[in-house]
Amino acid sequence: MSTTTVNISFQESLLSDIDKVARKESRTRSELLREAARMYIERKRRWDRIFDYAKSKVVENRLTEGDIEREIAAYRKKRRRKS
């Protein structure tokens, strides 16, 4: 797999934290930052899928904001009773 070098600016305190974690995990800055980018991208995709699914259900069921607020309130009330 080919790679490309990029230059990124960090505040010194953040770079220090990155270096500490990289040392603790016995890896390079580049390895740590690549993994962090992969994790961020995957988490973003997962949330996008969740929101896309929710939007489709809103349209499919013709839900209003009020419908959703009532469902949330009912769920919270039910959870409080179980506690």
C-alpha cells in the first residue's frame, strides 16, 4: 500500500499527549494518528448510518418532533419506574 506524507500542526500540549500515548503503546506517532483517524472515520460512518435509519423511520411513519418527544418522555418515565 502506498503512503503519502502530510504535515499537520498540533498545539504542543496535544503533541505531548500524542507522544506519551505512542510511547506507552510502543508505536510511532504516525501509527497512532493513523489508528485515531481510522477510528474517527468508522465512528462517523456508524453515526451517519444511525441517523439515516432514524430519518427513514421518521418519513416512513410520518413522525413529528412532538411524537418523538413524547416517545422519549415515555421511555424515560418507564426507566425511572424500573430503577
